[in-house]
Amino acid sequence: MNRGELGAALRALRQASGKEAKAVARSAVMSASKLSKIETGKAAPSAVDVEAILTAIGVSHEVKEEYLEAARAAATETTAWRLVRRMGVHKAQQQTRALEAQMTLLRLFQPALIPGLLQTPEYIRAILSRHDLGEDALTRTISARIERQQALYDATKELHFVITEPVLRWRIVSAARMAEQLDRLVSLSRLPNIDVRIVPISARQRDIANHAFVVRDDRTVTVETIHAEIVVTDPRDVALYVRKFEGFASTALSGDSMRAMLEGVRDDFLREQETS
């Protein structure tokens, strides 16, 4: 099934459901113009787009799987950050929130930053400021990311985070704010549906922490590179990321030993703040 055929099929399904395009686009967290371009074959939908549209239409599981298989024919989808900024970074956060609302299992590996779902507002602002957003757009994007964090308190979701030790010491914000950020990690790690693990630099490793990635429901992987966001949906490739995640998780500290490390680094920041 090519792009035009897939778009036409999605349009036929929507029309058969009796739902208007604007309503489906709104439920799928995309613009009406984007949905129109997908339905007319002018834009190639990602597997995530197709799933969002089919969910909004309300098709059966069997129909959804049939069309998702067609969408996965292009197993890797890339969206340049310049296009995300053009669309609106806050809208990208809203789309991610919609994905996270549907998932039940998340695995996130992060060797560079505190994961977005675990960030304090001050840390979020420091990270997002690098996008050269105007103050209004920056405020909306920060708000959208904070709204995403409601997923942390959803007991139906299982959230696993593996972070490398250098992330804890990377100076994104001031020493005092870093201490607050680490306190937040300690607090969130006590929630029953959240597992936070830290890979110590002293641990012998057989793998390389190439880059951050997120695995959702063992079905999709999102990778953020310098220039673009890459979404992987081919099951064979998704399995590679799951194995990589589990490998690092097996060498990471968890529970009380992990919290002891966090508290130790936090205390270092607090002592630095007291003497500065």
C-alpha cells in the first residue's frame, strides 16, 4: 500500500465512521490541514500518525493492526527539529503527551540529561531555552511538558528510567537547583509504578551509551539526535533497543542504593552552595 492508497483508506474509514475531519484531527492531536494532506496522499503519515487517526476514528483492533502494518513499511521516520520548531515545540509536547496517555509501559535510557518526565520546572526551562524560543512559546512549551508529567501518577502505567551517573553532575542549572532536581528523583523513585536506576561510572560495561532513547510498549522507539527526532517501529529494530535498555538496567543501582547515590550527589551540591 503506497502513501496515496493509505491516505485514501484512512479517509474512507473516517467517512464511514461519520466523524468530521476536524474532530478526528483534534482527537489525534494534529492540525486539520495535516490530516487533509495525509488523506489526500500529499503527506506520508508515520506509524504514530496512523495509530492516532485510527484511535480517533474508533476502528477495531484488527483493522488498526492491518493499517499499522502498512504504515510500518517505512520502518524509520525522521522529523527535523526545524520542522518541529515551525509547527510549535509546545504542540510536539502535546503530541508526546497523547502517546504517553495511550501507553502502559515505558523504558527510557538517558546518558545526557534528566529525563523530561522527571525534570523540575527550572530544569525544564534551562533545557528548552536552547531552542531559541520566544518567551511566550517557551512558557507554553514548559507548561505542556509539566502537563505530560501527570503520567507519572497514573497507576496503570509502568515507567522505567535508566540514567547514567554523569547526568546527575551535569551542570544544567545552579548547584541549589540541581540539589532540588535530585531530591525530586528521590521522591519520584518511591512511587510504586516508577523504577529509577542509575548506571555508576565504576560499573564495568560491555555496551556503549550512544544516545538517549525511549521505548513505548515495546512497539515504538523514539531517538533524539542533534538535527532530528527518529521514530523506529520495525519490531526487529525495537527489540535491539529493548535489549540495550535491559543490559544497562542490569548493571545499574536501584532502590535504596540508588537513592543513596542521589542523596550523596545532592549533598555535594548543597555544600557547594553553602560555600559559594
